[in-house]
Amino acid sequence: MSTKQAIVEAAIETQLERLPIGLMSAKQALELPDAEGVIFSHPDEEAGTTNTYVSQAELGSILEPE
């Protein structure tokens, strides 16, 4: 599976907790407008179970080589 087709979990991170928003493809995550506090699970990890999250910019850097 292409990394851009990988499923990522979007979440909002506050000072107290991480609130899941939903699942989407990594490509869809990159197409979202910039929003402060929104993070995404790392595309190499299993969405919904990982504790490894990255910003939208970091996600773009991970996917850039394709």
C-alpha cells in the first residue's frame, strides 16, 4: 500500500488530553486546511492504536519522497 493511501487518525491535542476526530487517508490529511492543535498518527503505525503522532507538516515531510 502506498504511504499516501495509509490510514491515519486525526486528533486534537490539548494540554490535558488527545481527542480523536476520525480516520482518513494520509492524502486526505494533507489536503485539510491548517488547524492549530490537529495531529495525525504516524502513517507507518496502526491508526487508532499508536501513540506516535505528527503534525501536518511532519506528515507531509514523511510522504514527500513518493
